[in-house]
Amino acid sequence: MREGLDRVVDALRLAAAGLDQLFERKGIKSHMMPNPDGHPWIRVMHPMHEMRFIGITPNRGDGPIYLKLRVFLYEQYKDEFDRLLLGKFFSFEGVALLRNPAYPGASWLRYLEDEGRPVVGYETTINVSSWPDETFNARIHSLCEEFCLFAKAVVTGGAEYDALPDTRPSNPAPAWLRDEAALEELQANSDLSESEILALVKIRIGQSNYRQQLIRRWGGCSVTGCKLTEFLIASHIHAWGKCESADERWDPDNGLLLTPSLDKLFDRGLIGFDDSGYVVIHPNLARGQMHHFGVDQNIRLRRDVLNMHLGIMKYLKLHRQVNGLEPISVA
């Protein structure tokens, strides 16, 4: 267990007791439980007719520890869900926390399909790494309780909802944080093969804030300049699964916008780009077939963007090294 997570586990265990008592409908009791891989989380099952469950869990991976607070509603309750995503923000200790859609994990999604009642999810996060030990358990308990009461008030509407503070976040979260929470579950899902995980990751990246950053940066395909962004693919330079940290995964320097054919070749390591942006072609890409993909020796990354963001070169080099595109040095 990584440093700092053990005290979160203890605090969550204390906080879980009695959360179900905040709701009129009594179902399975709230409790802390581990995922199959041992990762801890609180769940409150079926606390309201509209609500499938509330879940509270720390993030995976290295770096700061933040708690992810989620609520999943049955999809039929669209008005209630719209209030979660578009209405008042959840505030803790006077600070409004950013909100985002949340997605069921792949294994739970299959279960929901069998159940026949799709859900939609809401999530907010808070960094708890710097909370001092002497107040840590009490603050975690208050956070969990206030989140449950917030979700109840939003879903119920009326006077309790009107009484919630109408505050807005003052500081945006790091860009990667808004996407990482949804994607890290895929990486930890033991029911999926590596290829299935990476395929789902690609889909999520295509729907993410990260993609919007790349569109703003490149304005079109990073090579051809094609402006039909709805058909372009947000492609990591150094592959998502090989990144060592969330910062690398969501660094805009680690991303390109490519047409589907170029993305496929780049993703398979059949093409790369040197530090000047010119294409590097793998020997396995038959020269007689290159033109079918719009590839020739003269294509390159757009010079204007590359010159403004020199951090891209670090990831281009990693991509070349991983895929055997670096020139062989002669001693």
C-alpha cells in the first residue's frame, strides 16, 4: 500500500458506518469494502429509488491522494441528473469542487446490461494529501456525510436543494484529473485483456478534455492540417499504457491529432517523427503501399506548432525508441 493510503483506509472505515441512515430508504448497509485487487472504497447501495449507489474511493497510482466521490442515478431520472451536472456544485469547507460525468467500470457495465436499468454518473474529487493527522478522520467523516446529503438534496429537489450554497470553483483542477478518474478503472479491471483495456482507453480519450486541448493546440491534423476534427483521432505519442505517471498521460505535449490512417500507422509504430518533425518510416512498412495511407518521405508535423511546444520532442524520442525507429549508432 502506497505511503499515505493506509490512513485513508482507516478513515474510510470509520466514515462508512451509518451513511445509509441519512436516507429514508433503507437498503444494504453502507460499508467499506475492497475491490478484487484490494483497492478500498465506501459504497451506499440503493439509498433512494432514483439512486443506484454512492461510492467514495481514493485514486490509484502514485502522486497526491485525492478522494473520488461518485453517485450513479438510474438513467430515467434525467432531470435529477441534470441538476447534478448543471446545477449547484458540491462544496466542502466553503470550497466548491469541480464536477464531471462518471462512468461504470466495464465489468459493472456488463452487469447493468443484464439488469436492464442503465445508469448515469456524477463525480467530484478532492485532494486530501495535505490534511493533518489530528483532524484527518473527522474531516473524512464530514466529507462523506456532506456528500451524501448533497446528493440527496439534489436528487430530491425542493427546499433542501434551494438551501445549498450556490458557489463556483475558483481554481480549475489539473487537466489530467478530469479524465484520469474515469480511465484508471479500466487499467485496474481484471476482467479485461490488455488489448480490450487499451481499446476502451482510446474511446474514452476520444471523448475527453484531453482531446479538446489537442484540438485547440493543433487546430486540425498534426500532419495534414485537415480541419474536420470530428474525424481526427487524439493519439498519444508515448503510449498511454507505457506512461509512468498521470502527468505524462495527460501532458498535451504527449499528444497528436491524426487522421485515422496516420493514427493506425503511428499507433503500430510503423511511422514516427524525428526531432525536426519529419516522418521516420519503419522498414516493415512496404514502400509500395505507403501512398495508400497518405505517407511519403516528405510529410512532417506542422512546424509552427512543433516550434512552439518543444516538449513534444521528449515523447517523439520515446516513441521512436519503443518502436525501433531510432537510427542504429555505429561504434
